[in-house]
Amino acid sequence: MNPPRRKSFYKRNEIALTPWLFLAPGILFFAVYVIIPIFQSFNLSLYAWDGLGEARYIGLANYQELMTDRAFEVSLWNNVKWLAFYLLAIPAGLFIALFLNQTVVGIRLYKSLFFFPFVISQVVVGLVFAWFYNPSFGLLNTALGWVGLGPINVLGDPTMVTYGIIAAGLWPQTAYCMILYLTGLNAVDPEQIEAGRLDGAKGFRMLWHIILPQLKPATFICFVVTIIGALRSFDLISIMTNGGPFGSSRVLSFYMFEKALSEYGFRMGYGAAIAVVLFLIMLIFIAYFLWSMFREERGH
């Protein structure tokens, strides 16, 4: 009688190994195109390099220069403004989703109108709002003229330009948050809503105590995507102002491009140092939200 054939290592561990085999291509691409470039950026930030000649090691000199760089300070402060005001997309998206979740006449048309900003390019959004703000023929100044207010040059005023660009970015970002919340509302347990009604909950109490707790996954994704979108804002600024007037609308991502890749830049190490600062800011926010969710999950 032949002895029983010994199973291979894969057959003995098939249940544990199979998911990793499916994940392997994604992990490989993520490592090659995300993880390795992050460490390369850290390394490059320690050098002075014009992108063509020999790189010269200078240690933390690029970071020391950032501390006294007025343009970097303006860019960082503008990113703070983007973060603060961009988060308005989350409650706005929630309330639009609550409205669109109702059964009313013409709801499909309303959904299409609110969904439209999400599917168009950021470049198109930038062009549309540049025309909207135009001091000569823009709709904004036309409407202000109807109520007797003088024309304003939003994109030409250093004190207003950043807020004008943020308003343009909020339009598609609100639509994105709305889609996430509409998806989350479809998964809300109707039995909990009925139980809340029997207990006398309605209006804001129903929203706060019953609906919002079930929308936590959607809210988490909205926060992460909105924060990343605010910190990496580049295309709207490039299309609408190109960093002007006088550099007052720069953000870190645009300033990084100017220093590393623009016509008068080619300071790859300095641009990498700006990228590292931007990455660390993103990492702090995302790590905080992940830690908060993990703590809540363990609490349950």
C-alpha cells in the first residue's frame, strides 16, 4: 500500500495564501509607484540638484531655507485656508443628499443637476469660474450691477483670490460628498428609523442620533478625500490665476511645481522638501482619522 501523498505547501495553506495572491499585483504597483517614490522624495530633499547635473548633498539646508521663505509661508497659509473652507463641502453634500433622498416630483432631474459638477474636468471648472468672475462680462459682476454694487475683480485682488478659487473647488467637491452620502443613505436601516419615530425622534434629533451614526463610513471617506483634495489643489490655481496676482494664490503643491519644474525653477531638492512637508501634513490628518475610527471600532 502506497503511503498517502504529502500535500504541497500551497495546498496546506490555501485559505491563507489565496487572498494575498490576488492582492499581490496591487501591492506591487502600490509599492513601486507610491511607497518607493515617497522615500525617494525624502532622499532627494537632502540634495541640491537641477535635474540634469550632479546632485550635491546638503543635508537639511533645504528645510532650513523653507523656514525663512516668504513664498512658502504664503503657500502654507493658503493651504490652511483651503483646508478650513473645503470642509464645508461635507455638510453641504450631506444636506443635498438628504434632500435628493426624498420622493418628490422631478427628483431624477435634480440628481442629474447636482451630479453634473462631479463628472466634468477640474480644468473646465476653472475656466467656467474664471469667466464667472471676469470683471468685464462675468455673471458675478452683472448680478452685482443689478443691485447697485460696483464691479469687483475677484481673481485680481490678492485678498480675495484664494477664496474665489476655493469657491470654485467647492462646487465639484460638494457633488462628490453628496454621492458618497447618497450611497450611505441607501444602506441606512429603516427599522432603526421606524423605532426612532416610535420614540418621538424627528427632524434634527432623528438626523443626529439615528441617521448620522450609520453614515460614519461615508463621513470618514468624505473627510479623507476632502482633506487630500484641499492639500493637493493645483489644477484650479494653474488654470485660474497661475499663482497670481503676485504669488498670493499659491499653495504648496503649486509652489513645489514652480520650484522644481517651472521655467525658472529646476531646484529639484527644494521642490522635494516642499513635497515632503505637504506629505507629512496629509499623513497627520489621515492618521488621526484612521486612529479615531479604529478606537471607535474597538470601543464597540
